[in-house]
Amino acid sequence: MALEVRSLDVSSGSRKVVRDASFTIEPGKAVAVLGANGAGKSELVLGLAGMMPVTAGRFSADGTDLTGAGPDVIRRAGVAAVPEGHRVLTRLSVDDNLRAAGSILPDGLAQTLADTYALFPELAERKGQLAGTMSGGQQQMLALGHAMMCRPRYLLIDEMSLGLAPLVVKRLMGFVADLKTRGVGILLIEQFTDMALSVCEDAVILRSGTTRFSGPSARLVEDPKLLDQAYFGAETAG
């Protein structure tokens, strides 16, 4: 049981933006994907979510091959993405946003909605509020709530902290830690490297679409020079 990525290429037009990426996300574990702007991190998430073309390699969730599948198929297989940018339906209420996200569920919408509100009490207090009138942090909670309405076994989170105050980011990191205890596997793209490494067991560092490091997060915490080399050095770290 795992989300397995093997030798994956993601392309934008004729250009490869991710090359030969390989890693495994186990239930209840988290993998940080780090790298400078333009490294290919968001493209990796979009490829795994079925929103950009995977042109080589393979990925699967709990044994189900999802290579080349569309977004709806991937979500129904238990893999949900939270793209960068607090994407919500701004003209709909919080409740309508979550109900729309849960429309793919074959049954149990009411219970899934209740479970999502239990994860995010602030959203429960704002059921009738228009999403576009909420703060950036609240909109990010709602974007995460969107994904949770699909009952994911694996969650792909892209730049959760972008534009948010450190206190809000800390609360959202608590959400990630809580999801791990519930058995959800997580891929986390995060600009705050220290926070990402503190909550993730493993890390992948991309540079120009190529993996420069793949291994336990503890190695990067214990040896900051290894982190610098993976970001900026000429040689591949591993």
C-alpha cells in the first residue's frame, strides 16, 4: 500500500519540466518536495494530478496504475491535489464549496462534510460566508477542505503557506501532522524548508526538473551543507 512514482517525466509542450522522478509515499507518512522557483515542483504535482502530461515513467496508488489518467479518475482512486494559489469558488459559500467538491462521492456526502468541518472548525463557523470574502488563510483551509471532501488516501499539497502569516502556516502544518495520524500519505511542497523537514519523513530536492537529493529528511537536518549542495552544487547529492 503506497503511492509509487517511478522514473516519471512531466512535459510542457515539447519541454521536459520533470525528469526521471522516483519516490514512494506510504500511508501516514509525508514526503517534502523542495527546490528553488522553477525547479519543477508544481509541475510534478500537476502531472500526478492528471493536469499536465506524463510522458514517461509510471505512478500508481495502492497498486492501481494511474499513469496517463485524467483528474477525475485520479481523485476517485484516492489521490487529491491542492494546487498553489488558494483556489476556491469565490462566489459560493463555504458550505456550497465543500458540497461541490464532494459531488463525485457515490455516497456518504453528509458524513464526509461533517468530518471535514471537524478538521476545520473555522470553516464550520463560516458555512454561509462567501469564500471570496475570507482571509487568505481561511481560503487555504477551504482549499484543503475541498481535497478532503474526496476522502483521499494521498494528498498532494503545493505551497500551502504562500502569502500567509507564519502563525497561520504553523496551524496549517498542524493539520498536515493530524492527517498523518489518520493514515493519509502526503506530498508537501513548501517554501519554509525547516517546517517541511520537521513534518516530513523523507525529502526530494529538484533542480531544473532533475532530482538532486532523495532520502530521509533527517540527513538534510543533520547536514545543512547537503541541502545547499542539492540546491546549488554541481554534483548530484544522494
